Amino acid sequence: MQPLDPTDPERIGRYRLTHRLGAGGMGRVYLGRTAAGRKVVVKVILPQYAGDAEFRGRFAREAAAAARVGGFHTAPVVDADPDGDPPWIVSAFIPGPSLHEVLAGRGPLPHGALRVLAVGLAEGLEAIHGAGLTHRDLKPANVLMASDGPRVIDFGIARPSGDSSGLTRTGATLGTPLYMSPEQMDALEVGPASDMFSLGTVLAHAAVGRNPFDAPTLAGIVRNLIGPPPGIPREVPAQVRAVIARCWEHDPALRPAPHEVAEVVGDVDPEVDWPVFGDGPAGGAGTAAGSAGGAPSAPGTPPRPPSGAPSAAPAGPPPGRAPWGAPAGTPSGGIPAYRTGAAAYGVSSGGAGAHAPAGPASRVPEPEEALRSESAVFDRLRREGDHGAALAGYERLLPRLRESLGPDHPRALELRSRIAACREDAGDHRGALEEYRALLPDQAAVLGADHPDTLGTRFQIAYQLGELDDHEAALAAYRTVLPDLARVLGPDHGHTLTARENTTDHLSALGDHRGAMEEHRRLLGDRLRVHGPDHPATLAARRDVAVSLGDLGDEAASLAEHRRLLPDRTRVLGPDHPDTLTTRFEIVQRLGSLGDLGSAVWEALLLLPDLTRVLGAGDPRALALRLEIARLHRLQGNASAAGSTLESLAADLERLPGGRGVDSLRTRVRVESQVLREWTLPRGPRGGPRPYPS
């Protein structure tokens, strides 16, 4: 519950508004009072829907139907004005947390409370179905744990049974995927039996503490819903287990009616078996009917640490210098990310991490469970490599999150950071750079200039400039952020050391090989001191020193350093680790530069099958090695072997999609082919006629 904003109305109809309760896809929800001081919940429809005459007509019909719903286990609609500007609907205020909040904060319900929940929800659905409605979105966020039992709330998408129209936009899915029935997921006609399937899922979630249909992807959720029903643990009370099994029948005709649930479970006594779950968030202002998507955090939840708060021990970046925020544990070995995306909504994204704070910028309660579930789906898509789908999902989610929490809320900023990172994942470094540049001033204003997320965005801007080959701008950006990283995070923190390494790489790219060499040696000393000799980051620093020696023209010293590094990388990382294979590749190049062509070709031909087996034939490193083999054959004078290797490589490159690495290799193959052609042209005697007339 939050104070009203200056832009909020003071009154709606006869009701005085006092606080915001939530926001969702179709409206804002307020706590209001009648003239006599009685608390009510007022849902106000958003302007984009209010201007739609067809929407108003459906809203009027559904509000009238919802007002007919009675019973002890619903939050009754007491007033509505579908012709208002904007339209609104008023429900009774019922203090108490949602079932979602209780399960998130306390875990599964006790057996007695589970039986009360089953009978109470069934009676609530009986009242809804008796009014000719189907709820269509029964889920833990739409169940209030009132002091006298559960209440079914939110008739936002409930509508007459058999009616295929609704309050959502054309083509939108009605309901929350994890709690849908199979026929609802297939967009078939649904009726009261669909709510009974959802009831079984809600009861199973309340019994074991998790949704049994959950899966890493939305496609997996769909497969689970339309596949055989999941098993029900034996520790669930037998009566409730029997209800769940019947509710999960795929044939709607075989599911129980609401009154049959009470017959199976038997009589219950809320005064004995129903605990006091609390008065709801914000000191007693619980979520109430018609929440429209507001799901406040669970009562008693301790304050969350800042998003991405760095660990006490410095986290050294693995080789590859992945950008700040890259997923930890990726093949490239990204440095530990500050948590964003799913973690920002309290949904696990595959690892321990801090959650974002509610913070002083919070204006309204968190989005409902559907918002959190969607964010988790998009995070999983990103982890699975479907960056386009993840990006589209994040971009659809952002306006809803901003509407719910406000555009400057830390979680809205985190989602913008996730969008930028997703663009980078897809190779759109220009787009990522623009996103990060737009995000930076907002993070600095809301979080502060020294917040780790603000510093991370500055790091990312420098990194994206480097990926775009703007080495001067990248070097300037790293040099600007480095002192702040050292001051805030510490000089030995992994992010600080990574920024130093990337700075040195840009020095080398700009031709300052001597300066790069000196800095690489200083970094190696710091890596040894902070991480020890066998840490992957220390091994990477040794490789940088070896490469810098080659850049300075001392190929023999470079080769010696690489040869000393190879057994340590093999021992620590394994013979098939990409970094171990890279060191073998660099040894090939150094041998070729020193003129030991026979040894270079021998080492390259031994490396090629290993590189292809581990990385794949289409990996740029495997393709580059084949190009190097062709060059070495040419230098040996073996034009036939060089030509056949280049011809095969060119054909393979043509089958690959474009990209900076592939396009660069294509250019290099064309250049090497031209060199080979000119090298094999017949030469006439000095001063004699040209071999080919001009």
C-alpha cells in the first residue's frame, strides 16, 4: 500500500481514495472509503481501454454478472459505473495476505489449513459459477487468506460461461499459464470445469510449495499441462489428493463440481484449522478483490540487499574478459553478474544472488505472479540462447513493470539493463550501447553514481565501444570508470582487475605495445597475489604477457612463455578446455613466425581434430586454424596443399551466416588466395616480356 500520487484522483464516484493498492494490465487499484468510513477497493480502468466502446459494453455486462456473485468465500462487488470517465468497479475490502505471499514466505500449508482451503475455494467457485461466470484465472495471487477462511478475488477476466469474448485484447491469452487448464491453453471454449482444473493446481501448489507444472520454458509448461498429470506426493492428505487427481482429468466432463469437493474432503472447522496468516502487507492493508495485478510482498519479509551487491571476496573474471553482467558459468566464463531479470522479481534464475530492493522509489506493490512468471520465462529463453524471443519478451514486459512500480523504480532499471544485455547477446553491440547510454543517467539519479549497478553500466558502455572497434573511445571510458571502481569496490575486486585488463587490450590495439606489456606484467603480479598461481584469471594474465612479447617482436620469448603456460593450463583446465586449445594455436603461430614451418604444420595438424571436436567445425577458431595451415603450406612452397585447403575453407565459410568473425575470415581467405595466386604466377626473365599482356 502506497500513498496517492499527485496524478491520482482524490475521489471516484461516491468513494474517497486514500492509498494505492496495485496496478495491472487493465487498471489501477485503490483503497477507498465510503461516506460512512467503510473501507472498499476501487479498480479504475486505464484510459486506453476506457475509450473503447466495445470494451465498455463488455465491462458493463461483466460487472453486472460479478455483482450477482455472493457466498462467504468471495470478495463481493458492491458498486460499479461502466459509463464513468473512466469506468470503475468497487469490491469489499478484505484484509489479509494472498496465498501466493503465504507460500512464498512460509512454504506449504499445514494439512488442516489445506483442507479448509480446498472446501473454501470450492464454495467460492460454486458462487461464481452459480452467477453464470467462469473465473478463468484462479491462482494463489487471486486467493486472499482472510481471518475466517480463503476468499476468491479478482473478477477482472471472469466472464459468462461459454462467452468467447473478454476484456483482453484480441489474440491475448486469458489467464496465467501455470494455472491454466489444457483446454484454456489450447484456446478452446472453456467453462466452469476449467476453473476446477486450476483449483487442483492451486491445491497442489499449496500442499507441496511449488507448482507441479512448472518448467524451464513456456513450451515446457505447455507440454506438462497437456501431458499426463504429475504425481501427487503421498504426504498430501488423502482427501485433498483425491480432489486434485479428479480436478486434473483432461476430459472436463470427468472433473468434479464444486459441491463434490466438500463431499470428498468432509466438514472443516476454520476456527481450529485455519491459522492467522497476518493482516497483509503495509500494516494491515491487505490485497483485496479486483487487485488487477498488484501482488505486494509477503508480510514479514526481511529487507532485501541491493541488487548485485558484490561479495566480500573479490571475484576474478575468467579468461575471455566477458562484459560486466554476463551470465556466470557461460562457456566464455563471464564474470559474476549482478542479479537482474528474474532475480529482480524474486524468481530464481539459476543461482544464488541478491534481489533488488523495494527501495524508497517504490510507488506501488509488486506486479502479480503472472509478471514474475513471465520474467522467469524470458530469462530461461535467454539462458537457452533464444535471444530474439527473450528480447521481445523483456520489451513487452517493461511497460507493464513501469506501470506497476513506476518508471524509476530500481527493478524497472534492472529490466532495462537486462534488455541491453540481451541485445549484446544477440550481437547487436550498437543497440546495446544505446540502451546502456540511455540507462546510465537514470541509474545515477535513482541509485547514485557509486551504486554497483551504475558502475556496471559505465563498464558496459566501455565494453560495447571496444566490441565496435572504437578503441580510443573505449580506452577513454575505461580510464574514466577505473578510479571509481577501485574506490568503491576496491583495487583487487574482479571487476576492477577486468577493467584494467580491457584497458590494456585497447592500448595494444592502438599500437602502444610497450605500455600494454608493462601493464600486463603489473596485472600478472596482482593476479598472483589475489588469486594464486593456478586460478584461471592468473593463467589468462600469463597468456597476455606472452602475447605482448610477440607484439613487441620478441617471438622467441613469446613462444617460450606459451610453452611454459601450456602444461599448467592442461593440468588446471583440462586438455580440451578452449583456453588450453587456444594456447596450442598460439604456439603454432609463433613457430610459423620464427620460420620453423615444419614444426608449425605438424603442431597445427595435431591440433585441428581436437579443436574441431571440442568447438565444432564452424567455430571461428577452427576455421582460423585451417587458414593458418593454408598459409604455412604456402610458406613451405606446397602450393597444391595450400590451394586445396583454401578452396575447402572458402566453401565452408560461404555456408555460414555472416558476422564479424565470419566476415573477417572470408576477407582473410580472399587475401591469402590472392597471395597464393600471385606467388604461383609464371615469371619471365628480368627485363623480358610480361607473362600476360596488359
